[in-house]
Amino acid sequence: MARYVDGFIVAIPTNNVEAYRKIARKAGKVWMEYGALEYVECIADDVKPGKLTSFPQSVKLKADETVAFSWIVYKSRKHRDTVNKKVMADPRIAAMDPKTMPFDAKRMIFGGFKSIVEF
């Protein structure tokens, strides 16, 4: 059965990685409570600038930042919409102020994807 995936790329100041991890753990627990199938947060390990495109270029990475790549998996887009509606209404998430996040939310790239190949 094909699943639905929300994907995210964000630049995080390197000295804020631990603060980001703390918020991601909290958010991940909420998403999983409401039915997400997977919640994964990753920090760049082997990510180089490209000539035309790259993860660093996509978020206008600064010298003191690192790239985070994350995804949340759902049964379907409808399931994603149902889960996200509950998550956004949850006080643990609603209380998070974008202005106090340990990253620049304006440079976040995100979108929903239908899977076409799965093993």
C-alpha cells in the first residue's frame, strides 16, 4: 500500500542542534500519538554544496549552520490531513512560537509526497 510522506529541510545554527533535537523529540511524540506511522529527524553528515543545487543551497546555509532533513509518514494524504489537524490543535504544539524556534522557519522547505516505490 502506497503511503504519504511529508518532507522537510531546514538550516539549524550548529550551536542549536541540541535545542532542535529537544523540540523534535517533543513534536515527534505528539505526531506519533495522533497516528503518524514514522517520524524521523536527521542532521547532515555527508552533505556538500553543489554546483547547481544541493541541500545547503536549498536553505541558503550559512557557515555556522547545518542542514536537518526530516520526514513524517502517513497511510495516505487524507490520513496526513487528519493527523496534522489534531497535532496543530494540541496545546504542546500550539504553544510553540515560531519566533523562538532554534532555526529560521522562513528558510524551511516542506511538502507532501505520494510514494511511488516502496520495499
